[in-house]
Amino acid sequence: MIGRLLLLLSILLLAGCAAPQRVILLPAPDGKVGAVDVTSAAGKQRVDSAYGGVNVSQQGQISSFATDSAGVEREYGPLLAARPRRPVSFVVYFQSGSSSELTPESTAVVQSVLAELEQRAAPELIVTGHTDAVGTDEFNDRLALERAQTVVEFLRHNGINAKQIEAVGRGKREPAVRTADRVAEQANRRVEITIR
């Protein structure tokens, strides 16, 4: 995720600059900082601190610098404001064997999904159903898809007109908690809702 944001910022910055070219490492929303290696014909330099950066001259010389969030906002505010909103994911859980009965804790999550969808003009959703390891592969594939479709229908029933809603069933192939076959695990009976 950090890499994609950095890559996007780098591409946009490089496309908009004549010379020198500039790369700035931005922290993720949670404050975590990754790293990027900048390579040119004249050398290579690693940037691994928030708001650290490098300029690359037309001759390939690399020079480092540091800025802060206010400096980035001042210099690149309109560019940053044009970025699309970040994808958001939610998880709701189902009762054992049920394709329609959510756990009591999932009711609040569904309300959060609805609130997030109301804030987006043309949301795209990927709704992915999962099961635990109880039952055959065929049964779990069908159950997972039914769970995803249940969530999609609930969202549509609540007035959500998503530009695109894709329902997918993954069965027991992607467990949140690994278990032996035929083991019931509440954490695996879920639907993941990704909103873009």
C-alpha cells in the first residue's frame, strides 16, 4: 500500500517536473514508513524516513533532502487532493451453516459499511464470501457465494446503488484462521467488503 502511494506520487511528481526530478516518501495513514531505492545513471540512494526525499538532476546526480507534512501540503496540495479515496475493508461474520444470519457483533459493522458508502459518489464494491472447513468443497463454495450475495442484496435493499458490486465466493480456500479439515471456526465464516 505504501509502495503504491509512493509510486503514484513519484510518477506524478516526475511527470510534472522538468528537472530535477523529485521523490518524497510519504507515511501511510497509520504512520508507518516504508523505504524506496532511487537509482539513476550516477548512483543509488535509499529513502527510508517520513518526508525524506531525493532530487535527481538531469545528469543523474542524487541529492537528499527532508521536508515535513506542511511542506508537502504547501508544494503538492492540489496534486494530493486529486487522489481518489483509499479503499476501505469491512468484515461481517455469519452463524455456522447460515448464508443469511449475521452474528450480533456484525450488525454494527453493517451500519459502518452503509455510512462509508453514503460518503462515496460512485463506490465500487467487492464482496467476498468465506466459510470454515466444515462441509465439502462444493457446499462451502456455494455457501460462500450465498453469503456474499446476501450482503449485496442487503446493501441494495438499503438504497446503495454502487457503480459496480461484485460478489465472489472463496469457500474455505482463504481462511482467516487455519484449521484442520472439518473444524468449525467462527472467524472463517465471514464476508469481506472492500469499498473503492
